[in-house]
Amino acid sequence: EISRDQMAGLTEQAKQLGATTRFTASQVGELQTELAKLGFDQGQIEAMTGSVLNLAGATGTDLAEASTVVGSTLRAFGMSAEDTGRLTDVMAKSFSSSALDMSKFSTAMASVAPVAKSAGLNVEETTAMLGGLVDNGIDASTAGTALRNIFLDLSKSGMTYKQAMEEISTSTNKNKTAMELFGKRGATVATVLAEQSGHVEELTQKMYESAGA
């Protein structure tokens, strides 16, 4: 929990940013409060605030919402406060390169992020997969939940994601193969991912090259 002295330091940062950005000190304070609720300390919050401000400004998102999504995604992927710029660049790039937006990203990541990390996938790869799915008309909630289930099923079977996609894409009956691998809850999404592997790879590369987005 943040002490009174630490809050005073954050308040001072909020005042400075309120005077030098388009956001008010009160709005910056709300951002910092949301990050504190997620367990970040004063130093981490001070390091994170600038990147979250940039993301919110670029996407027209409410500061408190942006900070909650960024903070929870960092936590889910086991990333540190120093990775905030990396994450916000990936988010901004995905919003300009796919049908993802803040709301869709938040909805999908809430389901899939913790499982994606345990499956050995990073935020760039996972974001690209979600972008590929929403680009193909799959709503964010379905994309996040189905991708989560796919990762869980893969962990049980011992098969890698790449192996599963190759098995589906080379099958003479893609839907049947996807159903056998992932059941009804994951088959549709798995088929789309297999058929759109080129698009997902292209998005993944854009995520890796998103620095400064």
C-alpha cells in the first residue's frame, strides 16, 4: 500500500503533467490511483505514467481505463513496469493495424493473457492472434475465450500451437480436424487462425516493430 509521502510524490508528478499535457492533474491522479490499486508502487507508477498518457492521448481513451488495461495486462504476462512502453506501443500499433481497439483488447486479454503466458507466448504474439481473429469478424469476447481454451487444450495434449495449426491447415477437412483437436468451443477460432496464418504472421511482425508507435 502506498504511504502518504509516496502519494505526495505522485501528486507532484500529476501536477507537473497536468500543466504540460492535455490531461488535467485530476485525470493523471485517477490514472495513478488505478495503478496503485493493481499493486504498483510509487517508483513503478512514476515510470509507467508517461507511457499510459501517450497511449490514452493517441487513442482518445479515458486515462483511468487505459491505466487499468495496461496494468492488468502487464501483470498477466509477468511483465515489469519498465515494459510499459513496450506494451503501450504494441497496443497502439494493434489499434492502427487491425480491428482491435481499447475495449476489444481489454475484453479479449482479460480471458487469454494469463493462459497465453503459461503457454509460452508473449504479448506481441498474443495481440497479433487476437487482431487476426477480430479482423475476420470474430467478436473480442469469443476470440479471447476460445484462444484461452485452445491454449489450455494444447497444454493437456502436449502439442505445440504451430503443430496444431499445421495439422489443421494441411487437412482435407479443416473443420473436422479442428473439432477433433479443440472441440466445439475452439474449432471455429482454430480454423480461422490456421487459414489466416499469413495475416497473423504479418501482424506479429508489426507488433515486434511497434517501438515508438
